[in-house]
Amino acid sequence: MSALGIQPGWRCMDVGAGPGSITGWLAEQTGDGGEVVAVDRDTRFLEPLRSEGVDVLRADLLDPATDPGLFDLIHARFVVMHIRERERVLERLASWLRPGGLLVVSDNADLGTPGSPHERFRATMAALWRTLEQSIGTDIEHGRRLPAALTAAGLVDVDAAVDIPPIGPGTAISRFWRLTLAETRPLVVATGLADDHDIDLVEAYLEAPDTWDLSLGMITAWGRRPAAR
């Protein structure tokens, strides 16, 4: 986002802001003359940012009553992929851009798991994707389709970048997967694609000293609302 040229004084929105890490960074970039709005359905972790001048909005993106105004930049990370009405969400976000405004969206694509040398890792992750799809509608491959989706939403100058963190002992992504599997174990087992023994093997694999693997890639795509004629 730095390379896209965020300017002091911009009005920005962080969608699905979660703990507010990007929100705080946006506030630093836009300065005293800017405005940052953090939007989430659960704002408990965002409330401390009010003291830093951030506007915190508890809202549902699909609620017709949600109308935050127009922005120079809107950011959404790991949000759109988890919403069944993905096209509608992107259309709404694009409609909240000022002419020339930027929409920056990051979602996942499973660029590594299908080619993993560890059979139980492949099976367990497939079970996790099935769980997310069935429970909340997650599309684990949505990142691959982001550039086309932004174009379909009417944006121009669309481009993308990919980041794939390696799995290995002590890495942040390995810890993330161990915590995720601990939380979702009953749901993963319920798919029938993996059992408790599989998950135990995967947890050990994630921390084994000789493990080097890949799982998700984060695909970030961006585009601009066409400038007014």
C-alpha cells in the first residue's frame, strides 16, 4: 500500500479491521488531516484506537443501512473470501470510492498444500477448507479470482501481488496453523476427511526441525474507481 502512494489527508476505511493493525498504520500515513474508519461486526479490539483519532464503526457490509460515505482508499484483508455474497460486497466497496480512489483487497489461495510431500497435511488441510466452506461459505481460492472480480466491479488499473510464507519450525504461519487446528479439530474430524491421529501428525509436522513446506498464498489485488470525466 505504501507503493500505491497513500497521501496525508486521505479518508481511508479498513474493512473487517479485526485487531486494527492495518488501521493504526493507515492513521499514521494519513496524518492529522486525514480520517480513518475501522469497520467490523465485532469492534471489541478496535475501541482503543478511538483515542488515536480512528472512527470505529460496528456494521455489516451487506446491511442496506450501512453507508459510510466516500473514501480515497478502502482496504479489506481476509474478509471477502469468507462472505458468501462476495460479488455484492465488492460492488458495495467499489461504490464507496471517490473518483480515482483505491480499493485494496487481500485474500487467500491455496498455492502450496496440494503439492505438499506430506500426505496427512494435504488431507487435513482439505478437511479444514471443507469445514470453512460448509460453515461460513469460505472460498479458499478466492484470491486467484480477485483481479477479475475487481475488474467486474468496475475498477480500472487493476494489478496484484502474491506473498507465500514458508512453513517450518518456529515460523508464524506454523504457529497459526497449530492454533487453528486446535480450535477447529472437532469440525475437521466431522468432515470424515481427517481424524484425530491425522491432526496429531500434522501438528508434529508443523514443528519438526526438517519441515519446509508451503500452504496459503496471500494475493493482494487493487484497482481504482474511474476518475470523473
